[in-house]
Amino acid sequence: MLLKALINLMGLQKTCQIFCGFPLENLMVSKKLAILLLSMVACLSWAQTSNTAIESSSGRIEVLGQSYASAPAISARQSRVVVYSLDDLRLQGATSIFVNGTYHASLIKGAYSDLCYSPGNVELGARQMQVGQRPKDQPDTITAMPLRGGQTHYLRVREQGGRPVLEPVAAAQAERELPSKRLQLHTISRVAQECIASNEPAQAEPTRHTLPADTLFAFARADRAGMTAAGLGAIDQILSKLRNDYSRIDRLHIVGHADPLGDYAINERLAIERANTVRQYIDSTGQLRAPISAEGRGSREPVVTHCGRIDTPQARVCNQPNRRVVIEVMGVRR
């Protein structure tokens, strides 16, 4: 009763409906929130003057915090969920987010919120709220999805038929859209768990080992019989180095490149065939158990570009750096 009286005194009924997403009568809060409200009792007149701040008699309070930054990896015992709202969302008010029916946060345009939660199937509800609007008992929409341990799942608010929908998006797209978003403040999640950091070593950036094609193969050859002794020895040295440098190798990717001399289609075929031949040789040694993929990029990614394109002895020598096979390694270093 004291808490409700304080909220009434401070004129926060509408703010509660917007940023909590449920009627004042249903409000159940922690001691921290009660202390916060008590400390604010001197502020007798509040008015929300913009989407990002609240003006009071004691000053301006921002409701958006720092800009988004990628979070560290989490334990396989948890999942991370990041929900955000685009700046051009046509819906008015704030979008309240619920996890399995329990309140998490309310997002205004250009805001994001994240939480750590137990892996498994969840229902994520979205409810749009506006000042003066009658509180709703049920979410406008529900998005059901499985949460996987150790992974981050991204969802954004979009409008569909005048209602908010939580749309799962790929990590690459989310990472492009999130940097301009700011953390939603002044909402208290009832479901967020304390995040548990992953104790696994971070995966290193891919390393690349470049082998000259002239060392690996006889001229214009791409088959196993066309590989040279020097080329096989160079590959074996790389494999030995990888075993010493990595505690875990997750994947190898072999990329073949050709020079621009001669026919374009022939160069495309030569690049992929050389990459596949190197892949097959590495696989045949049995030294690595990681998946190995291969692709050819023809002459599309030259290292040197000042050489002539007419096939002459001088042009062949000049284009030697362009004829190459690159071994990309993904894994965890020692």
C-alpha cells in the first residue's frame, strides 16, 4: 500500500503502464525498486517529454543507456537473448517483452535489452502499450522458439497488422543493426538470470597459410599425380605446425587461386581442382580430424595486379604470387 501511495503521489501511474506493461494493481516489485521510489519522493511532478528522457523537478533522467556492444561468450548451461526495436518502427508507445508469460522489459524505438536464460523451448510475448491506453491482460503476439545452450539469439520488434511481432534474425544482420541501439533503462526484468561466462578458451581468428601453386604442382597441373615432392613436404610441415600450435582445430578451408593469363573458365576450373586435390591429400594423411572444405576463386582475388595479361614468360613470372593455394585454419590456439 505504501508503494502504491508513493507511485500515486509521484504521478507515475501512466509511466508504470508504459514501461511495466501491466496494470498498477498487478505490480510486484523488489526491495531495490521500493528504495528507488522512496529516494524519488521529493520529485512531485513528472512528465515524459521525449522518447529518451523523463523530466522531473530535480532534473532530466535518461531512459536509454549505453550503445550496444557484443557480449562475451556464455556458458553452455545458458542462452542469451537480445531483443531490439528499430528507430523507424511505426508502432506508438513501448513494446513490453514477456518470457513464458513473465515480464522482462519494455522497449521504445531504438532500444535494446538482453538477458541470459535457461536453454529450452520458450514463448516470447510482445505487448504494445501507450499512455492513457487501457492495460492489456494478454500479449499481442507470441513467438515460440528453442534456446540453445552457449548461443545468442536475436529478435527484433516489427509491426504486423498494427501489432508488435518478435522476429528472429540472423546474427550477421543483428550485428549490423544493433550498434546504433541503446540499452533500455528503468525496467526491471523478472526473468533474467545472472549470466555465467563461458570457461572455454576463445576461438582464435582464422590463420592463413599460403602455398605457391608453382611449388605444389607442375605447371598447369591440378591432379594428385601432378603434385611435387616439395609441395607435399610443404603441406606436411604446415600440418605439423598446426598440431603444435592448436589445442583444438575446428575446421580447415582450402582456397585455390589462379592467375589471369589465358582462358577465364580454365582458370576457374584449375583453382577449384587444386584446392580439392590439396584437401584430399590432407584428408588422406589422417593427421587432422577436423572437417575440411574447399573452393576455387579463379583469378578474382589477385595479389599483384601490375602484370601483363598476355601469356608470355615474363607475365608468368610476374603472376607467380597469384597462383596459390591458401589453407585457412579455425580453432583454439594453445
